[in-house]
Amino acid sequence: MSKKAEYYLKIAKTIAEAGTCNRAQVGAVIVKNDAICSTWYNWAARWLPSCNSVWHHLVDWHCVRTLHSEENAIIQAARLGVSTYWATIYCTHHPCQMCIQRIINAWITTVIYEKEYNWEYFYSKDQYKNLEILQYKEWEFIKHL
């Protein structure tokens, strides 16, 4: 599993390079039954200005101008009619609380991420009953929360 996690995280890192928020370029890959269902990066909604063209819109030090990579990947899967039921999402960064909520509602069951994302609005671990969140570091998984 470590080799596969590394493979999907490399894809997420490559995808992140297209991100339009220069505070953090983030990528996400949704995988189900060892097949990539959807990928995306953080960028502004279609036809709206992005951070790299008009700067950031910060709320509590959190940029809200861009859609996050996780929600973009979920939207892309829905747009294409691809089920995310019981899928895993690989992310370059720990998803924020809002993305965690979207991940749960998309029936994604596992989050594997590489970098920490410090944001104060996370629920306590006992509220994530059916979602496994793992950090991937140097060939090992670290249970989050």
C-alpha cells in the first residue's frame, strides 16, 4: 500500500502545480478500486478572477477566492458521472474542515495526505466516525487525530 500511496501522492503533487493560489498549490486525486476517478487542483471558479491575477481574498487568514482541490475533484467526478462511493482521496495537504465535510458527503471513506494544514476549525476525532484520515510520511502512515 505504501508504494501505491506514494504513486497517487506524486500524481497529486504534479496536479498541484496547476493551482492558481500562490499561497499554497494543492492537488487531489480520488481513487476507487485502484483506478483514478477524478483529479483537480485549487483554482477560482470558472470565469472568476484567480489569486494569481487579482490577489487573495482572506477570511481568518484563509483564502476563499479559490475552490480547494478536494472540492474541485469531487465536483469534477460529479460532472463526469463518476461515483466516489467508498473511494480514497489522496491530497498534498490535510483537507480543511469544509473539505472534510464535502468528502464525507461524497461518501469517500479514506483521506491520505502528505503535508499538515494548520487551521483551527477542525472537529474532534470522535466526530469522524466513518472517515479514516492518514498522514503519509517517509513510507509510513500516521493516524491523524
